[in-house]
Amino acid sequence: MERLTTTAEDFQDRALLEEAAKKSGLLWVRADGQEQSRALWHAWHDGAVVVVGDGAEQPLHGLRAGTAAVVTVRSKDKGGRLTGWPAAVTELAPHGEAWLGAVEELKGKRLNAPDTDTIGDRWARECRVLRLEPSGPLTERPGAMPDAPHTAAPMPSPATTRRPAPAGLPRLLLKRRKG
């Protein structure tokens, strides 16, 4: 039988992973089989990242129970890539003990919810709460980042880029101020 040993580096990596996930309000998740990572808001609960999505919440493209994902966390102060790790995805059963704990953490992170008092009930009806538990060593950390650029084309969207202001607009705005 092989013994698992824990090194000081393992403890440091786990501390980095946990602290980064707790402090960052946004992370990127790439589900197995997906080409691009998706930005998700999240909470840290009981040793894993928890996210809520689908329904009227953020889309969880490709994230399914029993699959794997790659999680990347940004630095809160600099906004750049700080750490990344592989994660095992599990779906929490609505109203179960783990689900209730995760939802309590997520409620505090959900900004501008239209139904703050009944948000848990809506999430149970319409959404999925997923747990992304670290399943291996860090793949990225300070001093050990990949050399390849992580640029990607923007996701398709009906939103458009602002067009230049009409040439006469500054004159119209200045006339209003003088009068």
C-alpha cells in the first residue's frame, strides 16, 4: 500500500488556492470538452468553490455533475491570473445540508438580486448549484505560469461596440451649457 505524504509545498498551494478563491469575486472555469473558459461569480464553501447558474442566473455552459473542469482564479488587487487547478464537478441536491450551506454563502455574494428574500426557493426551482472541488495539484501559481498566451476571441454577443460620436455633438453640448 502506497502512503501519501504531504509536503510544505502542498500546504502552501492549498493555502494559496483557498485564499485566492475566497478573495476573488470572479473566476474562470473551463469544463471538459469546452474550448473557452467562462467567467463565473462564486463563493468558497467547505473546501470548494460553489457556483449557482442556469435559470435566471449565470449560464453554466458544459458544467455537469461527474465531469472535470479547470478553474483559474485572478488576483484581487492586480486582476491578473494568480492560480489554477483541476476540479471535480458535483451537483448539490436542492434543500440538502450541503446545498443549504452553499446557498447561504452564495446569497451573500449575489449582487442586485431581484428577490433577495426568496432567492433560495427560486434557485431550488430553476437553477443548479455546483461544487467545484480541487482534484489535483495547482497547474498555475506564482513562479510557475505557462508561457503560452491565454488570449481568446470574445464570446458571440448581440451587444455592439459604441460607435464614434457624431462630429456636431460636441458643439450642441457646449451651446446648452452657455445658454
